[in-house]
Amino acid sequence: MHLVMFYHSLLSDWNHGNAHFLRGVVSELLSRGHRVEVYEPKDSWSYQNMMRDHGEPALRRFKEVYPQLEGRTYQAERLDLDRVLSGVDLVLVHEWNDLALVRRLGEHRKKHPHYRLLFHDTHHRSVTDRAWSANCDLTGYDGVLAYGRKLRNLYLASGRVREAWVWHEAADARVFYPQPALEKTGDLVWIGNWGDEERSEELREFLIEPVRRLGLKAMVYGVRYPDQALRALKQAGIRYGGWLPNFEVPRIFGRYRVTVHIPRRPYATKLPGIPTIRPFEALACGIPLVCSPWDDCEHLFTPGSDYLVAVNGEEMVVQLEKLLADPSGAAALAEHGRQTVLARHTCAHRVDELLAIAAGLLERHPCDAGIPLNRHPQPLPEPPGDELLRQVPREVLNGDR
């Protein structure tokens, strides 16, 4: 199969959490003999920031880890879709693309029935940015790959798409695996971006204050930390390491005894069942994990067996203290979580799902550019929740997953 993907960036993961999953999916497709091309805008926001902060060494290190991957940069005004999409079977378009390109690709698909066109949504924009949703034109698309059941149901209920599927993120097991030979240099590490006010209070409650109270040797990596956040880390005795290339995460996890997952508020409250990429990373690397509240209503994992849950800051203190005092119990928890990932949540599993979706589309709608919209969608069951968050600043929407 010949696939073309339009994503924000394959080369840079600076504040771009979806890069992990994208790289893993492309690597898996290539290993199976498929032809894959990934297009990203020249000088994308993530790429510019990475190059500003770290320059050519960051690109060289990327090529060392992913020698088989290559991002093709383009300028929108010079992008020849007839040439790029000639002979293609399947096209994926990530939600962090310019909406003009999203619309243009849909128009191209209407005129060229030889390929299938899918929109890939891995963000909360659909429930936090009404203007974005109103201007995201998906006419011409064959469907949506949504990384959660709630998100899938919202697309189907809107009547804007023909079909939609749940396509969760997953771990790239080629890169993310335990590194037990490394010497432990600290107690707790957290990897994530600050970026905005979507979880600032949660970070204080579930990370900063527990570390301070327990006197842990802790480290934080990420970008977009304002001065007040850096001061809070310093006051709690937490070291700050800045940007960490995503593929270096396993090495860092290998040097610490425990980590935490603190989802952004829109995922915890408005899109239940979406853990984002961070738990997949931690569990794949075999590090004990404690999560602040999120509802695993899609039963991806088993809370208590794959990871522990802390419903508030007090309980986070208790859970961290328990894991650090019981190395054998912590190791058993981590291994259970790792086996769950290997059994169900690797990029190989997601590629299986993607290929099955593509095969089903071709079987039902062979070379048909006029597929009718699904006017009677069948949403999957989901827990009740509020309809929409209030409008949030546009810069918030470029945060990590």
C-alpha cells in the first residue's frame, strides 16, 4: 500500500507529543513493506522551536534513532497535490494542519476517487475551540480516526463525516522499552509541557507539593514553563531539564524509580477515556506509574494492576511513598503495565487497525468519490458529560497531548 501523511512534524517533537505515535506507525508500516511519505510544512512551529533551542545536533540525533524516517517539507503555495497524491492508496491528515490545507485535500479527494482520505484527530480542539470546529471542512473525507470514543461520537453526531473510528495512540515498542542496566540517579521524574493553565493547579497538587512533602530527588523535563512555574519547581527542590527529545525518554525513565501522569483538564473532564501518549510511554518503559484522576472508561488498562491512581494530592503522597518503600511491589506493578502495552497497545497493533479500516473502506466504497454522509451514525456508549468547555485562548491549543 502507498500511504501519504500530512502532519505538523515528523522531524520535531518539541511540544508535539503526537510525534512519538507518528514515528512508530510509520516505522511499523515501512517494516511491513508499505510505501510511506510524510509531509510537513517547511519551518513548522515545532521545528522552528527545536532548531532555535538545539539546532543541527537535534536533527542528527533524530537520524541516528530513526535512520529509516524522512520528513518531506513543503510550502503550501507550491504544493502540487496532483503530483504528491498520484498513485496513492490512503492519505492521513492530522488535525494540527492549516485548515486551508485540510479543506484543499478534501476538495482534491472529491475529484480523485483512486484513494481514501482520513482525518486524524489527537487533540481536544473539537470540544474546546468552536471556531476551529466550525472551520474544519471535512467534506470529501472518507472518515475520521479519533483517539477516543467520546471524540468519535462527537464527529458522528455532527453529521460532518461519513464514518469515524476509535484509533488510540500507542507505544513504539522499538524505541520505548525498559533499560534496567542504567544506574538510578533519582526518585521521581515527570516528562511533560507546562504551556498554559490547563493543568497548572493539578501539577501543583499532584507533582510539586508531593515531591516537596516527601523530600524526593525529582526531575522535570518539558517546554513552555513560565517563570512562576520554574520558581515553584525550584522551591520544591525539583530540578528542571528543559526540552527532552521524545526518543530519549526511555533512557531517562531508566534512571528514576517512579513517574506520574497528570492529564490536562480537557481530557480528564471532557474527553474521558483518552489517556494521551504519556501513560503508554511510561508503561512501555517499565517504570512504576501513578496517575492523577482520569476515567479509563474504554478499559485500555487495569487501574491498580497496571498503574496506581491518586484521587487527590494527599493520596498521591501515599501512593508514591508506598511504591518507593516497596521496590518488589513497584517492579510487579510496572511489569504488569508493560505486558498490557505489549499485548494490546503498541504501534504494531494500531497499524493492524489502520490497515483493517482501509481494507473495509475499499471493500465498501471501491473507487467511489460520491459516498453519502452517514446520516444515521451509531455512537458507542459513553459516560455522561458536559457538552463543551468554554472557549480557550488559541495558543493553548498548540499544547502537548
